[in-house]
Amino acid sequence: MSSGYGPAGEKSEMIGVIRSAFESGVTFFDTAEIYGPWKNEELVGEALAPFRSKVKIATKFGFRIGPTGERLDGVDSRPAHIKEVADASLKRLKTDVIDLFYQHRVDPDVPIEDVAGAVKELVEAGKVKHFGLSEAGAKTIRRAHAVFPVTALQSEYSLFWREPEKEIIPLLEELGVGFVPFSPLGKGFLTGKIDENTKFEASDFRSVVPRFSPEARRANQVVVDLLTSTAARLKATPAQVALAWLLAQKPWIVPIPGTTKLHRLIENNGGASLELSKTDLQEITSASDKMNLQGERYPAHLQKLIGR
């Protein structure tokens, strides 16, 4: 709503969408200080203030941001900085506690044990309820969890990116860590509304993502075709099938589809009530297994920040 996917949405309209989400049963909202920066936390805080006690808010720390809100290169998870971010996020979110506080990306210069220890102190101080990691590798997750329980991992997972099935999901199951897949609709690709001719604005992150080059989109259309044919048979939409498939993988998976549009919110919610049969799931998974999707999911400077 505030950055990454073209121009920011109009504030009052975005507040309306967020409040409509709550009214339709959504109780888990995801933001981060880097979204904007800062603007999205302020938006979420204002939108959810009337029913703060009835929702869970997740936010994140770990990227470097300049004093006037400019994005800087690199990451920063020094314990002192984590605590500064927590205090600032609490004010922007208009709340006295952060339900889930993620390290946005692993900082190679700060031992994960120190990060976990800093969040533990925030929990003990009553400022944070739960500790999360994002895009962390298996060894990092295990090391962090040994210091302070990791409640959730947020990483990309969908029919557009199934890499977590190899090592991450089995580890999370072993440790009892929840999984929060971001981009569960493949940054919009799995909705069937994007093809090789789609143009992205310069402020849209997808304009620099290799997986969204025209050539990759053309090659990857096969996964959308799979969802489209299944959706037609089930009288659903490709997005709903993609979300239903994800929800069927594990009971502790909580995807976070993003949108700026009320009608897309309603459509996405429908994915939670769409039940795929065992045969449906087997057919979708088997067809996906045979696909060789093209393109990295991040440009090079961001690709190096994942899986540490």
C-alpha cells in the first residue's frame, strides 16, 4: 500500500481497505519500518487503532534507513538499533506492544544469538510478544531458536517458488515454528492478471526482478495456465486456487496476500474457504513438479541477502 508496487495508495482509501479486511474476518496484519519507509506503519497504526485489541500486528527491523527516511544500502541488526526501531515502531503503530517482531533480513555482521537476545529483552520488557525471522537459512533459524523461541518465519512460498519445501518447512515442523509465506500469489503473477506484455512503473519493484522480465513471464505462463484450468473447473479464480493449495500444505501456514483493492481482498479471502480435494492437490503439485520456472526472484543486490 505504501511502497514497492508503484505509487502509494491514497491514505483514506487504504484505511478503508484495511478496516474492511478486519470486518471480513482478517485479524493478522503485516508491515515493516522499511515500507515507505515508515509510512506503512503509520497507516496500519491509524487504520487498526479502533480495534487494536482484536488483531495481531507484525512488523520488522533490520534494514538501514537514513534520518529523513531515505533508504540506505545494507542491513543493521545491532541490538541497540533493534531496540531503537522497536520504540519508534510502537509509536507509529499507536500501540504499546508489537505482537510479532521479525528480523527482516539476516545481518552477517551481528551474530544471530545477539539478535535473539535483544528481542528476548524486548519481550521481557513487555514491548514485543513474539520473535520472528524473515528469509533466514536453516542454520540461522536453529541457532536463533536455541537462544529464544522463534515463533514464525516469513519467507516467500507459493506455486511460483517452492524452494522452502526442501529444507525450511521440515525444519519449521521439527521446531514448532509457524510459517508466514509472503508473495503467496507470486507478486501478482499467479492471479492471471499479468502476462509478458504487462508494463510496470519504475517505482514498481517487479520492474527490476529477473523473474518478471518479459522472457521469464512468457516461460512461466505455464503455472498460470495450470491454475486457470483448475479454477475454471472449481468455479473459483486462479488466485483462490493458489491460496487454497498453500493453505492445504500445513495447518501452521498463514499466507499474507497483499492488495490495495477491496475486490481483491474479497477474492483472496475466498481462497480460505475453497477446499481442494486430495486429487486436486495431487494434480496441481504433480504438474508443478514438472515445471522449470525461469528467473531469479530478486535482483543481484537483494539476492545475496536471502537464505543466510
